[in-house]
Amino acid sequence: MKKLLLNLFLLTSSCGVFAQDAVNYQTPPKAIADLLLAKPTPSVRLDSKAEWMLLSNRNSYPSVEELAMPELRIAGLRINPGNFALSRQTFINGFTLKNIKTGKTLALAGLPAPLFAGYVNWNPAETKISFTNTTATGVDLYVIDIATAKVTKVNKQHLNVILGSGISWLDNNTILYRTIVRPATEAPPKSLMPKGPAVQQNLGKVSPSATIQDLIKTPYDEQLFEFYATSQLVKNSNGQESPIGKPAIYLSVSSSPDKAYLLQRKIRKPFSYLVSANGFPSVVEITDLNGKVVKELAQLPSSEGTPSGYDNLQNKPRGFEWRGDEAATIVWAEPLDSGLIKKQVPFHDAVYALNAPFTAKAKELFKTQTRYRGTTWGEATLALVQEGLRSKQTFRVSRFNSTSGQLETLYEGNQTDAYNDPGDPVLTKNKYGKYVIQTVDNGTKILMNNQTGSSPKGDLPFLAKFDLASKKNEVLWRSTEGTFEYVEDVIDPVKLVLLTRRESQKEVPNYFIKNLVLRVADRQITDFTNPYPELNGVIKEKVAYKRADGIDLTGNLYLPKGYDKAKDGPLPLLIWAYPREFNSAADAAQIRGSKDRFTTISWASPIYWVTQGYAVLDNAEMPIVAAEGKKPNDTFVDQLKMNAEAAINKLADMGVADRNRVAVGGHSYGAFMTANLLAHTNLFKAGIARSGAYNRTLTPFGFQNEDRTYWDAPELYYQMSPFSYANKIKMPLLLIHGDSDDNQGTFPINSERLFNAIKGFGGTTRYVSLPYEAHSYRGKENLLHMLWEMNSWLDKYVKNAK
């Protein structure tokens, strides 16, 4: 019956209106299809001693029939109504446990079949691994005993993972999780006769709202959300379940470092029709392990009252969490500017702490000059405090000394300045099992890991020591040129034993044990093979060029296997990009990425077309830079033109691209870019725009990194909307959109309306609506058809263009 309904849907949806072609699912050329369907390499997780390695194989793309299974779209969630889990997940379908020291692989006995696993967690001693297995009727919890290689189901009642798994180990034998309260068969039935109309009102409260999809719309939606989101918190010790407190709608639960208390955030009514579940009214409280309330910390209102504009927030406490270096201390932040960042005050946030037994008055720890973003705790008197402003793309990291109560700035700068990023502090487990900052050299330095390592020579990841006194980074190790290698984990911070991931243009990513002190030969612990033999011989290089105003740009150029410029001449060119905003021209000009990375293919990649005789410029830099006191978007279209012209001129001057046969494409904001370029330039033969937003008035309270509202800058919203210039889009534009797009702002109506507008003015366009697809596409048949559509479009309007 499901297959019959699907076939009927596909038949009717392809039956042609408005002179559309009537097509069934198609497949692209074999080289493209093989790349899409290639089996990916497993993901790797090691224990902290580098003794055991868990390899996980992911499911390939599900069929469209699987995507067509029933789902509920409420409260910003997409719920599988049959099993109290989110719909359309990507699962692990295979586990392998390998002993690194012996090299032996263990066969795990008792794995459920078929396996649809997720939420993998090691216990504190790293002797057991928990994971969930999802079936059509429920989610179960399993535990792998590493010593015996046996897998055991430990739950009695199905789990509820609608609002996150909530799964954590309290000790080596006790797991905390949430279970369902009633079976799915008892879900509230929908009456054909509603109790009344769905009504919303606002009585003078300022409530700017983002364009979020799948919100609660009716009283029946409220009933469904309450039914599916309500769960029972339990602890399971050696297979014995004990309930903790009463059923509730748990948004989050975390145990104190000493495992004596629980920090809980529970959703309460009334549910909002304007924001998703994370923004519903809630209560934050501390309970003991039996569920008895010890302290109510806050009653938080719906987030729908949050003022518009980045760095603005509600005048309420936020960010409740346990302090990782103490037994049971809660910390949180409160605004000192009433939540309005433009308010002139010496400090914008204060951070408070409250110790067990939570009966005293909260103590102020410190204040921040900008917006507080969080703290990474260490041992003794060390903690790193992060603050910054999204609106100005700035950040600051300070050292907090709990003895003096002072903040000392260690480093600060622009978030977009990749060259001067010192990295992230390496963490280690403390006596409570919490991850805290790893110090070395008697506590005077911290290890910093930068897994990108952007530099004028391209990305070269590094490991460094940051001196807390001199505030300088000393690089201990850096990836060598010609390869791309980064530190996955620091196994021994004293002997500097590292787990690294290494790759090059020709070498598949694999994992190695590296010893920086003994400097013995690296030990390879995985042996993954190339899943993409079709790309052997493809030429890859990072090209650099300047745009008209002098800003340096780069892109990743791919040329077909065996390409000879003298013999083959200029090729048709596909440019694929995604714009980014910068407040600094110097930051925009920095080189990002590495030519030495192994080429991997996702469903969204443009690299497929290097197998079809195209030159492909992927990740072509499209910076939008603030200048002369203006905001970046004030000259958005002009800067897009300069970026595109510079890329085409560079590749045409190199002799590898035919400037008269160039296509441009992108996904999401890249699709928005594509439509704008076709509306405002004559540089391209065709464009491909996937799942974009084309009318900015449909996102009136801001979009991307633009925080001005439509009413603040109506001309900007008009000028940046390619829909406003649909009459000027004369080059062929292929529009593709998932009919179930779940992304904020990119409702499918964007593509529908732009298609109709272009058609109304006689333009050449095609609109492909992929059934059951969200913002990121997943269905195998849909993906193959999408690639066929793109390939056909490029061949007709670019490669073979007159």
C-alpha cells in the first residue's frame, strides 16, 4: 500500500502543468551515480588510553519511500509518531571494536539486527559503551561490554528522545535517560470537528519573530506536542530501572560533577505559536537523585519576547550549567543592560554561582564588557571566559582567577581572522569525570589545538603551548606542507602522544599515533581505502586572484583527469559558492582551505562534473565586506559582481575555462547568490539554485548575518531580493527545492514564486520539487534525479550552448 501511494504521488506530481515535462525518476551518468553511492569510510572513536577503537559505519542514503513515512511537524520538530524519536535520522548500521595494541578486531555478540544505532557514549572508566537502537515502534538502549565483546539491551520501557537523548552515565554501571509514559497507540485522536478556530493574539507586547517552520498552529498540535514530549526520567543500574520524580517535558537534564544533584529544565504551558520548543516557557530547578526539588533557580518566559538584533536578548538569567571543577556549583549569566547591547554601560553581563546546598545567596563571579558566551573550567584557579559581539564579529578570551575574582584578557580579535586563531584548549577528565583545561609545565601553560591552522600557505593545523604569563603561543607541531594532518586527540599531554588524522590529495584520510617526545615513527591504526576511484588523476589546485578593489580571493579548482590545456583548450566552467560577510577586508582576503586535502564527495558537492568534462571552481570565495562605515550588505550586489568577474577572469586568463560557457550555482544562501548574479550580470550562461530564499521580505526580522529588520532598511530588503528583479533574469535558471524544507527562512514558496515570476516575463527556468526532502536532501532516488537534472541543465545550456 505504501509503495502504491508513493507511485500515485510520483505519477500525479509529474503529470505536467504549466507545460512542464512529465518525467519519472531519472539517473545521472554512471560516473556521477557511482560517486554519490560510494560507501563512506567509517567514523572513529578512541578511548582516552588509545587502547580501544570503535569504528562506526553509517547508513547510505535511504529510499524516498522511507522518507515518506508519517511524521508530525510541531513545535519546530519533526517527529516519528510511531517511536517517540525524530523522523528522518541517519543511523549507524555497523560497529567494529578494535584493540589498538594488538590490532585484533572483536566480533560483537548480541547486536540488534537490523542495526539503526545512535547516541554513542562511553562510561567513565571506558569499559562499556552505550548506544540506542531505533525501530519502527520504539527506541531501546544497549550496552557493549568491552571485556566480553557482548551487547545487552538494558531498558525495560522504550526511550523518549524527542527533545534529545538525555542519556548520560552517572557512574560505570548507572545510566540516566528518559522513557515514554504512554504508548504511541494512545496518542490524542484528531476530531473531524474542531473545538473552535485556531486563534492567536497580541496585546501590546513586542514580539519580533524569525520565520521558523513547523510551529504549533492549533490546539490539537498542542495536545500532540504534550503527549509526545512528555517523558519519565529514570536511572538504570545494572539493568534495574528506577523512576526519578514525575513525568514532565524535559528540555535538558544534567548531573552535578559529584553525581549528587540534577539540573533540570522543564517546559511548561502555555506553549508558543511563534517559537520552537527550545523557546517555550520553562522552569529551571535543582533536584536530588530521587527527583525531590532542592532549589528552583528560575521561571523563564517564552523566548518570543526576545528583542530583534544580534547580541540582544531577554532580560532574564540564561546559560545555567554545572561548574566542571567543583563538586556541585551552578553558574549562569544575567544581562546588566536589560538585554539591549546598544545600551551604554561599563559591563553588559554578569556571571553568578551558587554552591550546594543552594541555600545561600548567589555570588557574583565576574562581569564581561561584551556579551558573555561561556566558560571553560580548569583546575585550581584557572578558567577561560569567552565573550564577544556577533554584530561586530569580535571575540575575547580572558583568564578568570577564582581567588582574585578578576578577568585578565589573554587574546582577542575578529572571529573572521583565521590567521591569528590560537586554537582551542585541550581538555582532560578531572576527578569528577568532567572535561577541564589541560595544563602543562607546572600549570603555567595550556595546550592549544588548532585543527584548521589557516595561513598564507593554506591550512596547516598545529598543536601549541600557550604561555599564560607571556600570552604567546609556542607551536610544538604543525602539519607539513603537502599533507593535511590535524590532532584528533591528545592521548598523553606530558609525553605528547597524539592521535592524528592525516590525508593528502592522493592519500585517503587515516588515523595515526604520533609521539612528539620520542619522535618514533608514526603508527598507523586504520587502513581505509579510496572510495572514489573515479577521481583518480583529477587535477586539483588552489587558485588565487584579486577582485577589482584589490581584495585577494581563492577557490579550489578541479580539472578533468588527463586534461591537457594545449590539446583540449578552455573548458566549460561551473562555479559553486556561498557568500560570507566580513567587517574586515584583511580577514576577507585570507586563504582558507588546503589544496592537499583528499577529495571527498557529498550529495551537495559540485565536483561530480569534473568527470563530465567541466572545470569546477568549488568554494569560490564570495566575501561581502563592510567599507567606509557601512555594513557589508549595503553593497551586496556590487561585491557579488566583483567576486564573480575576478573568478572568471582568472580561469579564462589561465586558459582552462571558456568565459562564454560559465555556470554558477549554490545551495541555500548560495542559491540566493546565484539568482542575484543572474539578475544583475551577464557573466553566466546558466545558473543552478537549490533551496534558496529569494524574497527577503519573507524574512522581515533579519536573515543570515543581517540584523536590521525590513522596517529599518526596506530599500536594502528590496535590492537584495532577486525576486525584485525577476524580469531581468534571462539566462536559464534551474530551481530545485525540497518540498518539506525545514530551514529557517527557506520555505519552498520562495522557489515557487520566483519560478512563476521568471515565467511571467518569458524567462527560461525549471522548478524541481523533491518529494519529502528537507533543507538537506537525503532520499537516494531524489539525489540521483537531482544530479540528472543538474547535469542535463549544464549540458544543454552551458557545455553545448550556442
